[in-house]
Amino acid sequence: MDKSTADPDRLARLAELQTVFASSIPEVDAATPVPWCGRWVVRDLVEHLAVIHHWAAAMARGDDAQPLPDTDDLQGRYRECAAELIDTLRRLDPEAPTRTLVPGGTVSFWHRRQLHETLIHLWDLRTAGGLDLVVEPMLWADTVDEALTVMHPRQVRLGRASAAGVRVELTATDAGRSWTVPAAEEALSRPPVTVSGPAEALALLLWRRTDAEDRRLRLAGDPHALAEVLADRFLP
């Protein structure tokens, strides 16, 4: 089993972020736009995360997610689906093989995937509502790591994205971690692009919630080459 995914603290952090997400729902008008998520408003965002929790719980159990009934109770919907997910993951052996987004995945895959899915959408919700969100740098750094070692390689494997045409090197200055974006062989002959800054800003850059003009980031190299690498299909 991949030890990077089998972290017992991830379930506890997932439950904590779910609680914050649920308590934030009444603080933000459901019609508030979430501009970095296309045409979504907050109602769409909350429904999306609830459905993803419900679907991921079914994937972890190895069965098919059943359609959810219509409801106007956004917070109730989210709490129900969040509880289903966390209860399912707590009950299952993290080392048990199950349906995931990667070959040979185990239940622990969903600990990590749903933690970062929740973190990104919690940022979406609270930022759309003008609310602060304080999360430790090491968790944001793991968001970066998951994006580069799991989610982007899957996009390439499925033919949804191409290997990077330039080497991109990322450094989280507040977490002591660095990464190199997987690149095509011909990219090795081109000057690299380096980006450094807080892990949160790097994670938001990869998930298209910010861009290289973010004042928290320092960039060396061709910004247009970076933009090409992080185009629409880099991550789902």
C-alpha cells in the first residue's frame, strides 16, 4: 500500500473540514457566484460536494451510488452525505482493495482524495462568501502533492492532458517541500519555469483558483509556458 495515502490523521482532518464546511453553508447566500467554478453559485457547489461524498462512499464500499432525492435543505443534504462518507471510511479497512481512480487502489485512497476535495471546495465556499480560511501549510502541501502525483498523471493516462512541454519546478516555502511537474522528454531541453510561495497559493494555482500573478508567488521563467502547462485539462 502507498504509505503516502495511509495516514490515519487524514480521516480526522476530513471530519474536521466537513464540520467547518457544513457550518459555513448558512453563512453564505446560496445564490452567491463562485466565479472560479464556471457558472456555479454556492448552491451548486454545496450540492456538488454532497454528491461527491455520496459517490465516494459508494466507491469505497464497492457498490453503485443511488440517486439522491431533491431537497431545499442544503445544509441537511451536505451533513447527511458527509456523515455517510466518514462513517463508511471509518468502518472499512484502509488497506482493503476497492474501486478508486488509480490502478490497485485501496480504501485509503478515498481518505486522501476526499480530504483534498473537501479542502478545495471549503476554500471555494468561504472565499465566495468573503470568509477567512486558515489551514496548516503541510495540508496544503499534500494537496499539491496529490495533484501532481495522482490527479494529473491520471489525466495524462486517460488522454485528457498531455505531458508538460516545459519543466515546472514548485517550492512550498512554508512547508519545506518541492516538486517537479512530470514533463515530456523534449521539455528537458527548454529552460525550466520555477514557482515558489506558500503551499496554499501553489495548490490554488494548480487547481485554477489563482494564477501566476498572485502576489504570494515568485515566478522565474516564461509565464506563458506555465499557463500552457496548467491549461484547462491539467486537473479534472
